[in-house]
Amino acid sequence: MAKPLVYLFCDTNLLFQCKALDELDWSAWESFDVRLIVTKPILREVDYRKSQGNSRVARRARAASAMFRKMRPAGAKVVHEVKPRITLHVAPEHAYSAELAETLNYQERDDQLVGTLHRFVKENPGADARLLTHDTTPLYTAEGIGLRAETIPESWLLDPEHDEHTKKVDALQLEVARLRRAEPAFDVRFLDMTGTKAERLEASVDLYDPLTEKEVGELMERLRRRHPLKRDFGPPKAGHRSVADLSQLDPKRFAGRVYDAPSDEEIAEYSDENYPKWLSSCEDTLATLHQLLQERQPMVRFCFSVRNGGTRPAADALVTIEAHGCFRTMAARDSNDNERIALRTPPRPPQGKWRSMFDIGLGFDLRSAAASAYVGESLIDALRPEPPRDPNEFYPKAEDPLAPADSFSLSCEQWRHADGRREFWGEVAIPPGTPDVEGALKLRIQAENLSEPTLRTVPVRVRTRIVSSYASAVRLVDEV
């Protein structure tokens, strides 16, 4: 009675990693007539591996290639006579299944093998065809599309090889490990706004909408009505006492004193300079009010907490924090929640002055002397050399680390090891009008004696809500 025929589409590990085909224990298949199928993907892998030096895989690939050439032109060879009968077939004519081109990656050998088996099964309905491999990926891939797959038994495998190449690789790996043990080694933790360890940064913020030109114009008109420009600088109005009247009331107090009206220069300084400058300052504040309000919002802060747990200090260390997405970042600022936003008070109109007829010029201006002394001290401070930098502290690389940018960096001449954790606080800066933000923060640590940079990437998601600045602007105008 004829035994059922089974087709085993073999993977390269049957040829490279197992004992010779005629030495394998095929007893589990003795109820079958077995045909081992070598497809084109396997032939390509054999051709590729046979030129890869003198490793065992290369030697086995050269032996397989020689055996396949001897099998021509028949393309078949009996490798096990009875219980069961095993026939090896070289069958490059089988092609991949085109309908799986979107499912399988035909740039990969394993997927090429699975795709070839799939087409064979489709073109030979009723045939018992299976994948034979020792690798996990093709096993799952085949079973995932409804194909049968068999695992090569562990007893078929050769013992691990320790050839010269493997020994060199092992020695190099040990040397790399030894060198890395003599390097800085960084343990990185990410902390959210509350200082709690987290794997991502999530927050919600209000974004203040800038005032329109029309709104600024209306508010400035409201301000002018509340504080108009004074134009009358004449003598006291009726109902006010004159100098003579005041002198009659208290001769001892007012004798020898005269009243000087404001000078033309004082009036011009008030009308042409101080008052227009005050209006311009208020207008600038209103135009940038949304930014001032934004600065006083709770900041979206974060922290990378890092410890050098290696066996060496990090020489010339550079810590860089980058923003990836539609936002920017900067070093964390001190909170300015307590700083009150206010418009400047209007300039005081010039007033007349009382002066004594007996005032004597002393020839010495105390204010000028004080100013000179102050300038002198400032000059001394400017010329005084800066104190030397602490080699174990971090200093910002940029001139203005508090300006929003794509990244900011800090450097340290010598980052001590086993010296506690360093916290690098930063802020997420969101441009006005930006919708919900999604992106990532990336930490990069580099050092002169660090073979590879230490990297850490943290996802970022910030929800935003647009808020009007107008109500706050009206309050500022009415408070002046």
C-alpha cells in the first residue's frame, strides 16, 4: 500500500545547522513518503553564504551547492532509503504568491519561502505541503496565513561551533564590555511637571489670543479720555489764594518766597515727549499683553534626572535637550506669577514751584556727585574679572538659554561619577495660535570619554485652549 506523500519545503537551517540528511532521525515520518523541496530562495541563500569566509555555515553552504550541482539535470536525489523514503528535490520553478505581495515582504528570504509554499498549495489543491524550519518567524508567518508548518527537532541540530571567527567576536565583545565598564554610564529618568517619574509628558494650557488693532485702538481712546493731555498751565484759577494772600496768612512762613510758573521747556517736555512716550508705552503693553499673560500661566515644565553611575567622570560632558514637533523648548525659568501686569502711570504735568529769595547756590550738585559715584562703581564692576568656573557644574552653551529654540545645551568640564542625580529642568514653549501639540523631547548626553551618546526620547502631548485677552486689557486700562 502506497504511503501518503508529504512535501516539506525546507529552510536553510536544515542544510546549515543540522547533521547530514542521511544521519537524521526521520522515524517520526516513517508513515509518509517524504519529498524535501529546495526552492529558489534557499538556492539564493546557499549561493550567498558559500562565499562568507571559512565558518561552518560557509562550509556547509559550499557542500550543499556542490551537491545541488551534481544533482543536475534530474534535480532529485534519494537521501534516505526506507522508513521513510526521503527524496531531495531542487525546484527553482516555484514562484511567490502574488496575492500576498501586500502581506509579505518579498525582500526577506523567510517571506519569499513562505510565499512560495503558499502558491504551491494554491496550485496543488489537496497536496500535503508543509514548511520545515527551526526559526520562529517563518513558523508564525506560515501559520498566520493558514499554512502548515513543522519545527526541526533540537536533536537534529549540531553543537554550537566555536571557530576562530567566533572566538575573535567573543574576545572583541569582552573587550568592548571591559572598555564600557571604564566609561561614564548614565541612568536617565524623566519627571513630569509635578516632579513625578513618567514615561511621557501630557498637559493642558491656555493660549491667550492677541488683541486686534481695532481693540487696541478702542482701549487707547478709553485711556486718553481717562487721562487727557493737560493744556492749561496758566496762573491759579479764581478761588485759589494768591501769593499775597498766602503771605498775609503767615508772614513768617511765606516771607521772602516767590512762586515760579512752569517754564516753556518743562511744558514742552511734558506735552511733546513724556505724554506721547507714555501713550506709546501703554500701546506696546496692550499689543503684547497676550505674551505677558502667557508668561504668567503655569509653565509646562519637565525634567530629565540623570545619574553618572559609571566608574569614571564624564570629561567635557554636553547635555542637549531637543524639541521635535510644532513646539520649542528652553531652560526652565523662575516663576513670575507674582509679578503684576500694569500699564505705566501717566506723566505728571509740570507745576509751579515755591522758592526762597535767599537761596544760595552751593556750587555742589549732590545728585551729580551721586551719579558720578554710581558710574564709577559700575565701571569697576564691569572691569572686575569674572570668577573662575566650577569644573563640576553645568553652564548653558547659548547666550540666552531662556529664549525658546529647537534645543538648548549645557556643558560640564567634569561630571563626577557616583555623585547623586543631576536634574535638567526645561519648558515646552508653544507658539500663539498653535493647536494641540504632539511630538517628542529628546535627551542626548555626549562626553569625550563616552564611546556612544546616551539617548532618551519621551513622547509629548499638550492640549491647548484659546483664551481672549480683552477682559484683562480693559481691567488694566481702568486701573491706571
